[in-house]
Amino acid sequence: MHEAVLYEKLPGSRVRCHTCQWRCRINPDKFGVCGMYQNKGGTLFSLNYARVSSVAADPIEKKPLFHFYPGTLCLSLGTLGCNFHCKHCQNWEISTADSGTLGQGCREIQPRASMELAKQYHCQGISWTYNEPAVWFEYTLDSAKLARENNLYTVYVTNGYATPEALDTIGPYLDAWRVDIKGFSDEFYKTLAKVPRWREILEVTKRAKTKWNMHVEVVTNIIPTMNDDAQQLEDIANWIRDELGELTPWHVTRFYPHHHMMHLPSTPLDTIEYAYKIGRNAGLKFVYAGNVPGHQSESTRCYACGKLNVQRLGYQTEIEGLEDSKCKFCGAELNFRSPGSKEGEK
Ligand code: SF4
């Protein structure tokens, strides 16, 4: 067990966790909302440090990250627990598990061992994914520091609910922030994820980009009847354009029935096309349809000269026309990060 990094002690042996925006107040022997932090005698402990439920060498495009080290493999690690309880969670077996199952459900991979695994599997980076990385914050922090020393890039695949303090603690060691902006209304976040306040996700995401120069890509899973209305989609697209910039990739992905949302149909392709058009009409230069194999948006074309920069077919990626972060043919800035790009420096 590791003592938590971000918490305060309160009277009566209570504690308050400041890792994510729940900022749980936790009584002695009790757990936070995520189930992975426990108050033991007035000290807050992370219960899942180095407890890995899922590990794979994934194409970075699978995260999805399309403008970040294209064509590379990243070591993907997840644990148990989550601070959101999304009704459509695809990884609900791990995200809803409690700490009592850490023993059977996980193997131990210490940060240094994860570096070795990454090298063994020819990965150029590490991502914490599958469930919310902030729920094993101490592990991701120690690992991210080591990744820097080992010349590996680092990625959070996140719901964006970490606190600004958590972001600022790991910010010097994190390269990419692949964030879900799941919808754009209080009602939606409350209904889908049981989260009453969500707008700080926007502030923290903006901070990841502006303060820490992280590469940011946004995903919105379009769920029929829940967030497929023009208002929410336009609000998301406009927010990305205004606060993150028109070169920020937006992935609008197809929903498939899962978990507590088996009663809804898969997202119709027309709806994905509709969301795609909303993004382009808002001025976003890179909108990608996700979970739609063979869609015309799968590859990256330069918005200025129309030439092909990166060809993608599923997770097969061919770089056709990139020079650092720019179009090789006309020099337009495309917001790519790769080993040689100056944009990637901190
Ligand atoms: S990380 Fe867990 S314990 Fe800490 S504030 Fe978030 S939900 Fe609560």
C-alpha cells in the first residue's frame, strides 16, 4: 500500500482526497467513490499501486490518438476501479470491481518493470487507460517520471476528472491527454455517469494544453437519444475550437450497447455523419469518425492542400506526407507530435 500524494487530514481522523474532482471526505476505514483509496487511521492509502488488471502493446491509434507518434506501439496498462460509473462502460468488469478483488484480478507490475515490458514489446511509450488513470495516481506518477528517464512518451486516457493539483503534479511528466468530453450538459453527465458537476473537466483539459503543453485529443461517444442532439454536439465542437484550437482532433465515435445500456441501439451511421459535419462546420480541421471501419475520415488529409498526410486502415498506419508537425507538401501546421517535432518539447 502506498500513502496517497494528494490529500489533507481533517479532524477526527477523517481525510479529504484531492486526486479527483469528487474531493471525497472519507471517514476512518472507509473508501472514496472510486473504491481505490482508503482511510486507515487518518492516513489515506492508494490500494491499487502497481496492481494491473489489463496490459497490452497497442497501436497508439487505438487510444484513439491520431496526431501523436502515429504508427507507434504503446504499452497500455489499466487497474481496477473508476471515479465515474458510466452506464455504457465497455470495461465495466474492471471499472466496477472493488478493492477486495485486487488480489485475484490483478498482477503486480512495478513502475520499473513496466519500463522493461515497454521495451520488450517495442513500445515507444506508455499509456494508462482502460479505466480512469487518476484512480491509481501515485503509480502513474512514479511511472511517468521513470518513462521520462527511459525516453518513453506518456499518455493519460482520461475522463478529465483529475483535479488541477493532480494535473500540475504529473504535468511535467505527461505528454498526451486523451480526454472524453462525453456530453455538454449537467443532465447528461448526471444521467450517464452519476457526476453532478462536470465543467471543471473543461478547465483541467485546457490547463493540460496551455500550462503543460500536452498534446490533447478529444473523444465523444455519440449515444442515441442522450448526446446526439445538435445543441450538445455544437457546444462541444465550439468549445474545442475556442479553447483548444481548431487543429485539435475530435473523434466522434459510434456507441454499441453495453453494460446498463443494452436497451439502446448502436449509433446510426447517419448520426455519426451528422456529428462529423457539425465538427467541420464549427471550423475543426480534424474530425474523425470512430468505430466506423473504412470511413472517409479515417486518414488525415491536409486541410490546406488536400494531400494525404497519414493513411489509416484500421490500425494499419502509413505516414505519407508529414514533416515534423507540418504537411510535407505545403507546410501547413497539422498539430502532429512525433519524435522530431519541436511542439513535443517541454
Ligand atoms: S480519487 Fe477516488 S477517493 Fe480520491 S477524490 Fe477521486 S473518487 Fe474520491
